[in-house]
Amino acid sequence: MTNPYEVMQAIFSKGGFKLSDFYIKVENETSVDIYRNEDSIIIDFQENQPTITLHKIIKLKITVDGIELREDGGTLKLDYFPNIPFKYEWLQDE
């Protein structure tokens, strides 16, 4: 799934958007700040932040503070957890 509209539709759906072993989901409407620096575009969530749910041995639900988008991939900026880097090609594999 590489169509941005389809990705956003999935993120706002009941089940969320599956990427590898986790799901990213927005429960309600959210507010964002979007800005650019030298090599990336930054999306910071201000309220009703998205969550990532990881289903392994136990179920973890983690708040997403923002997303950094670069030419070949990006980083999910997480609240109280290490950030998660990703490559766009991973989206094509889903």
C-alpha cells in the first residue's frame, strides 16, 4: 500500500495501519504542526496523538509524538520509548 490516501484511511480506521509488527492508529481528529528543516519534513502532533500498538508477548500501546520524513524513509518519534526508523520500501511490502 503506497497510495498516501489509502495509508491515511487505514490510520484513521478501527484497526489502524499495519506496518511490520505494529499498527499505527489515530483515535480521533488530531492537530499537527508541519515544518521543514534542511533534510526532512517534520510532523508534530499537538493533541489526540496517534498510537502505535505492538502485539508480541504482551500488547504495548505507545503514543506517537511526531513523524520525521526524509528522502528514503523516516522516523516515528515516540513518547517515553526509543524512536522507530522506517524505510518507504517497507510500506510497499505490506
